[in-house]
Amino acid sequence: MKQTCILQDTETPEKTRDLLAAAVGMYGRDGFESHVVLVNASPETFTGRFHHVIRVAEGLVADNDPRAITEILETLHQTYGFDSILIPGTTLGKMIAPRLAWRLRTGLASGVTDITVRDGRIEITRPARSGTILETILPEGPGPVMMTIRTHAFEHPPEETVPTRISTCSLPVTTRSTLTRLGVDQPLESRDIRDYEVLVAGGGGAARCFPALKPLADALNGAVAASRKLVDQGIAQRHIQVGQSGKTVSPKMYLALGIHGSMQHLAGLRGVTSIIAVNTSPHAPICRLSDMVVQGDACEFIEKLMDKLMPNPHKNT
Amino acid sequence: MPMKLICTVKFVPDPDSFTAGRNRLILNPDDACALGFALAVKSGDPGVTIEVVTLGPLSVRPHMEDLLRLAVDRGTLIWDSGLEGSDAFVTSRVLSRYIADRPCDCVLTGSHSLDGGSAQVPVQIAESLGLDQMLGVIRIDPDRFDPTRAVFQAVDETGVTTWKMAMPGVLSLTRESGYKLPYPALTDLRRDVSEDVNILTSRDLGFSADQVGRAGSLSRVAGSYPVTYGEKDPVVVGTDDDGITRVVDFLKKKGVCR
């Protein structure tokens, strides 16, 4: 029986169980025992999902200290001899996984989106080159298979519960970071763009009217997203960026307003049911993937669509 | 005490020329921001020293020379044929061994590289050197950036947060920071710096052949293939009243609006 360690997603604890799908990809549904390491979550959410819940003792480490969490994981590996260690591809996860891989002298596959087994060998797939290619990575060496999992790339379906044992890790931690949080300057909205069924996304063609996307998104019960171009220009915030260097989204409806559709951007669209592209050029790459193309100016489109959706009786009076 | 800064950089294929046979190389955008910040610090305090280090083929030498024309004090290029095929682990190992012998107050890096995007190297450099590190840095307070500590803003899934971290440490910037490389002075444009790039091999750093390149790597890229997407045959409409009506009808049909 393979032993898989999964680090809790400290930002969205309920998404942690999706990492089980990556373990299933490696070992099959019944081929592994799952150990989840909880840094700042209570065990209840994980009971019945994982075979072993390891709760890090309260106060032992700060939930934003990558060095201390790395040490905890290293020590647990020495105890349990994990065959694989799966870490959420969050910012914190990206600061922990390479440290742990370095300590364990094992390779690390980052931003993994798929896993298969061919001829008994684990093949790990990850996007590279701004999402234009997919790389197949083969783990080598005696160390555990280590990877960070791209958020939203795997989805673990609800299934029968498994017997869970709960233990507490209170091992001494000798390495801590000097990082001190002085303040949160721009807290984000509580709902993530990945949680919406409708996304109204703006690109370069919607730069001059980007604030107008919000009322449209509200009218459609959706959220606003953006391409990297608008983030790089400082018009949109990074947490709503879709693409290889942003988030992977799977809404039912994706309105791509003034988005060209670079490979980098398309890498962030996974299993989108319907796309409406609004672009001055019907030959933009995004148009080929769309159900409907509106040829024209994105800002003009927004204004006219809003008039249609929410007619204002006082307009022009 | 003027700070000593080391910037690790990578030259990556220009994403706009990926389809060409030989890709044009550019300075990785996140790394350019890190160097841009370092040069801004130096412009306010000429005593600050900046060293740029890269691991890459000798073909990047002209790019390193361009950086030396931007008030960078020292440029080091680490390369030999044995390094070909090195993974992130080997890259981190080589760079950190070099940096370990060059005491500095802060290592500035990009957060992600355009070609790999794994963000492994800066974190592993920090781990190797026993330093703290932060990804996603978008602003460093110049008034609170000295050999003892740095105060900076970083972005993650929760928002923008202000942090304090002891120096020496590793700060990894993103393009959102907006720090830009300055243009070289006209006199520097003509300056011959061809002999100023410090070129080292893995052997100079004490590595054996089995510790670098494919032999020393802990993971192997078995293959790669272009991403393809399922293409559709879209309905094309305009922004006239008929077009907007058809969009609304489509949205209604999909249950997005009533």
C-alpha cells in the first residue's frame, strides 16, 4: 500500500480533498493510504475523506511560515516514509514544496494538471512555456514523488467515506522564518472567480471600460475576470487573472470581452461549457473556441447588452 | 553601509517567437523587475553594488553585456556543456553555491519564469543558503530596505499583504511590481564590456560531471507537445440590435439570464 501525504490548502481547506484525485491517478482508488497534514484547519472537514488526519498542534507553527511547515513535513516523512507528497499550488505551497524537495533531495513537478501511469511508470503532466506546451515529467531517484497541484486541475468526486484516524503532531520545530505580517492592504473578495458559473472577462480590448464589466457580471450573477494584459497594465488585480500565470477556471459561461486568446490565456480555460467572444477581429484565437462571436468593440457591446438586460426607463428622458 | 545586491536572472525564449526555429531570447520579465528595483536602489545610493548572475548558454553573453551597460557592477555567466539539461534542482544548486561565496544583503529574483514557471529556483536558493524568501513581491519600501530588514508588499490568493523580513533574504518580484530597467546612457551604449562578463564553469564551482546536467538532475522531461483546444464553428453576429438580441437569447437558452 502506497503512502501519500497531502498538505492542507490553507486558503481553501475544502479544496484539499481534490488532491486525492492526483493520488488516485498514481495508485488507483484503493492503492494508497492518505495522510493529510492540517496546519490551520479542524479535522472535522477531513474526517471520512482521508485515512489519517495529522493535525499540527495549535501554536506550533504559524500558518504562513514556509520554513516551519517544511520542517514539519520533513519530519513526518522521516516517520511515515511517504511514497508521494502532494502540495497545493498556492503561493504558500510554492514556497514550501521546493524547500522540502531540496531537503529530501527529490525532484519536484510544479503546477501539475494531469497524472497517468504508463508501463508502470508515473507520468506527470504540467503546462510550460506560458501554457503553450504540456511537458511530461518522469520522477527519478529514490525520493518520494513530489508535486504541487495546480488549483482546480483535479476534482475528487464525493465518494464513500473511509475510516479516519486522527493524530496530533507536536514535534519540536527548530527553523522558523522571520516573516512578520504587518498588515493586509487589499483583502480580496471572499468568493474566488473559480467558484462562479459565469465569468465576464476583460482583455486589452476592454481596458478603457473595464469598470463597466462589474455591473454586467452582477446582472448575470457572475464575476469579473481579466487577462494578463490588464493585470500587467495595473488595470485588474492578479487574483482575477485567468491563464497560465493566473487561475484555471471552468465556468458554464465565459464572456471574453476584448480578449485575443493567447495560448497563455487559453491555458486557464478548462472545461468551459460555452464561450461568447467579443472582438473586433473574428480571427482572434479565442473566436475559434467560442460558441458565439460578436464582431465589434467590447465597450460598445457591454453598453448595448446592459441596455437590453436592464432597460433604463429614464434613459434619454 | 551601502547594500550588496545579487540578482539572479534567466534569459528565456520570447513567447511571441515560440513557433520560430531558433527562439529569440529575452530577459525573463519578472527578473527584469527585480533588477529594475536593484538599479533604482543604486540610483539613490551610488555606493550600492549589484551583481547579476545567470546560468545559461554562452549565447546569452551579449544580453549580459547589455545589463553591464545599465550600472550593474558585475555580471557572471555560469555555463559549460555539462550543465546542459540541468533541472531546477541542479540550477538552484549551482547558483546557490556561487552566491554562498559572494556574501550579500539581499538576493533579488523574479517569481516565475516564462518558460518553466515553476518558481522553484528562488525558493531552493533560499533553502540552500538558509534564508527566508517571499514570492509575489510587488513593492519594496526603499526607506525600509537595508542590510538588517526589508519591508515590502506581496500578493497572494488572499490579497496584498505588507511583510517585514530579516535580511539577508531572498525577495522574488513579479511583473505587477512595475519596476523597469532604465535605458542605458548614450555613453554606456558605446562602452565595450565584452571582457567584463565573468564566465565560470561548473568545475570552477567544484561540481563533478555527475552532479550537473542530466546526470545530476532529479526529474526528467520525457517529452512535450503543443496544447490543442477543441475548435467550434461559432455563430458570428455584430453589435447591432439583432446581434445583441441573439446574444441575450443565447444567454437565456443557457440559463444565464431570464
